[in-house]
Amino acid sequence: MILSDQDIKKIAHLARIDVSDEQVTALRPELGKILTMIEHMDSVDTQNVAPLSHPIEANQRLRLDEVTEINQRDTFQKIAPNADHGLYFVPLVIE
Amino acid sequence: MHNHTIATLRKMLDAKEISSVELTQHYLKRIHQYQSSLNAFITICDETAIAQAVEADQRIHQGNAQALTGIPLAQKDIFCTKGIKTSCGSKMLDNFIAPYESTVTEKFLQAGAVMLGKTNMDEFAMGSSNETSFYGAVKNPWDLSTVPGGSSGGSSAAVAAQLAPASTGTDTGGSIRQPAALTGICGIKPTYGAVSRYGMIAFASSLDQAGPMGKTAEDLAIVLNTMAGFDPKDSTSIERPKTDYTAQLNQPLKGLRIGVPKAFFTEQLDSNIAAVIQTALRLYESQGATIHDISLPHNDVATAAYYVIAPAECSSNLSRFDGVRYGYRCANPKNLLDLYQRSRSEGLGMEVKRRIMMGTYALSSNVYEACYLKAQKIRCLIRQDFLDAFETVDVIMGPTSPTTAFKIGERSKDPIAMYLSDMYTIAVNLAGLPGASIPAGFVNNMPVGLQIIGNYFDEARILNVAHQYQQLTDWHLQTPAAFK
């Protein structure tokens, strides 16, 4: 299966990745080859097979409803690219 | 000094024949000496390592030493280490000083182990050659023109070149076993859920598992004893009684039932590697083990299913890198979308972006069923294949990798060729089983790994089977001439 340039640009946008036209040209055969490999799955009959999302079928563990995390806002914001006064700064969203 | 195993170093430290500070200084010196030729480390922790060694020596003098107290280790740069750069091999995290400690590294700190540094790796653990690292390729100590495998290539090269007695790796599709095989060392990927993933930067959460890499199976058991165990901070951690992975090491091999899948011996396997594996199997037979042909009928579609599931999970996990809260941010973003898109495009390498896009596609509404759901169904069949096999055998053996270490640059332009390096390891991750690789010989002077796969939580048996082999062979004692 081959994706069109338009498909690739749409996927890139959904993934919030900027791709140049040059990259799209390079990605088309690469993703095409990967998709061809993936199509190999079609050779397997999976009717009546339940999908397995997790290798060990364990139930989600519950814990007591207790506060276990302390507020570490300052620590976490110290490593932010642009944060001040407890706020993360991004370009203007609403005029 | 650097020829010793952890088991021997422990005795030397306890007998005060050597101090942890001396040992740490010796390894740090070697790391610096070979950094330019191997590029095995991203961060070398000179100061903190010596401080940890001083503290370890005090513990040893007070008689409070545990198995790893004073033992220097190298940690894959995927584990968050508080106050120390944690890059995951990516430009995105080049400036990231982790604000918290991963459970794995916390356990090593508690045990008094010394952290020599953070090892190089494929970017976000996506690769089989260590060539996707933002910090450049790592070289294989056996032949500097070849790759050390990946993604834990810095960790494998560090142990093979004796820059650390042991290291940690993580394995999503073979990233501990394949580099161990390509560099002639030992490595084990434990059962999914045996080692905490807390603070281990996520690639594909239902597949990722951390494990030790070292010189011998015994050393793997010693390190795994500290690494493994239930962690309430990881919701996929399995709660079960603590295992002593060293307890079964000396059990004899007599009566061991070894399954050998025909699916692992196809035309893609280098025939010289096949011969090495057959020789290893004959040795097991001579010790009273029995060999049984087994069938893993869905192994040939494992790679296809993996390259749907792993990218799907990666596309979700890596959405957190948005240039807002930490990590790389592009210069002068025009608007919020531009901030997201350019931060990600400039901060992530091509292989990572390819996998994010592949995963985004696999999860998109029009192909979700045919792609993602189909892969999960195949995953179910793959697990069932193994469960059926373990009805009649105790362990499964075969090659770890279809070839020995390949040349740097040889496969980096062809994603499919690269993906196929993991054709014997991937199914084990999809099933969540434990698997190890140990050195079993050489082809054209390059190391070959024997893969040993066990049933769920049967790591102690895998290590027993590996340890017994190492009592009869000396492949694991071979070291590359330039790093003696």
C-alpha cells in the first residue's frame, strides 16, 4: 500500500510534526515499505481471536484514595523552557 | 581489575582487597580513555560516582554491605536520574535534568551501587544499531566499524569493552538481547511487569521492560535481584513474592527439556550462526538435556504486528514532548501550533518521527481495525504459540540475531532491513515473556548470541540454564583485544 503525499501531510499534521516537501518525498517509499511489511498480517486468519492489549492479563490495581503526591510545581517548572509565576508561557492563543 | 565479575568484585570489596573508590576511579579512567573511540556514554558522572563510592566504602567498613554496595554500574540514559541529565538519546531532552528518580536507579542507590554514567542509546530506544542517537553512533568494541546493536548499544559496548562490570538496558523488541549478542555479553529481558517502569522513559508501554547486561549469567542474577520487584508506582508492576534469581544457578541440566523452533532457522539466518547454535544445543544434550522441535507458527508475522503496536504506543507516549513543560522548544514560535510542530520536528530525529507517524496512521479511524486491532489479535496468537510450547518444554532456544554485528551505515538507510535484526526477539516482547542472550561462539571473529526464552517469571531457570553453560564454555570470558 502506498500513501499519497496528501495522506502523509495529514498524518504529520495529526502527529504535530512539520514535514517539508522533500521529507514527504523521502517518507513515501519508506512508509510504503513498512506498510507492505505490515500487510503480511493479512495472511493470518484472526476471526474469533480476541485482541490482546497487555501481555499479562492482570486487573487494574486499585489503591486507597490517599494523597501521595506533594506539590512540586516550582521543581517541575524550573526545567520548563518558559515558565514564570507558576505559569507556562506559550504564544497567544486567544486574541 | 576490570576483568572481574561482580561476584568476584564483591568478595574483593568485602575482604578489603580493594576499595570502591579505587574500583570506581579505575573504571572512570577507562571510560574517559575510550570515550572518543567508542562513544558509549552520554554523561560521565565523575563527581557523583566518587561520592557514592566513598559512601559505599563506609557501608562496607560498617559491615552493612549489600550485594551491589560499592559496585560500579553504567545506567542506560533512559532512566530518570534526579539532578543528572537524562536525554534518552534525543535532542528533545538534551537539556533535561530529571526532577525525580526512576525506581530502578533508586533501588541501585539504596543498595549502595555506584553510577559511573549514563550510556548512549538509540533515540527514545527506537533502533537496533545505536545509530539513531542524537549523540552519534556507538562503536562495537570487537570491530569499530560495526554497530554494537541497539537500542541499549552504549550499555552493551561499555560491558564488552570492560568500562563497567555491568549495565542496565531496556528491551521493547530486543534492545537488551540483540546488543548483548552483537557485543558478546549477557543480557536478560525479564517478564513484563517484573521490573518497575516508573521513571523509565516510555517507548511502547505494553512491551518495554528493563533488565541487566553483564559478563556472566551469575552477574545478571545478582543485578536483577536488586532491580526487580513490585512497585506500587508502576500500575503494570506485578505483585508477587520476591524471587532470589541466584538460588537455582547450580541446578544440574539433566532432564531439561529444550524447545527449538523451526521458525528460527530459516534462510534469513546466517548459516554459520546456525552452526554455532547447533553446537551449543549439542553441549546441552551432552549434559542430559533433551531437544524437542517446537512450532511457533505465527513468528513470521511478529515483526509486522510489532511495527503496528510499538509505533501506535510510541505515537501516544511521545505526544508529551510538546515544547511546553520541559525539553526542547523551537525559537520564535509564530503560534501554538507552530510551537508544537517545530519543537517536535526540530527536537526529534527521523526514525522517531517515522514511527510516530506510522503509529498515528495505525490508530487513525479508517484503518484502526485492519491495522491496530489486527495486530493485537495476532499478538494473542503469538502468546498462545508460546503457551502451547511451554506445555512440553522448559525453555526455548535459538539464535538471538540473524547476523553478527553489521557495518555502521549498512542498514541505516533501509528501515525494513534494520527492523529484521530483531526477528527472533520481537515475539518474546509481544508475549511478555522473559528472554536472555548469552555468548555462544564467534563467526569471523564476531560474537554470536544464544537466545534462551523462558515461561512467565521463570528468569531464575533461564539464568540457571545459562550459568550451567558458562561452567562448560569460555565464550563469555572472551574480550576484544583492544580493550583487555
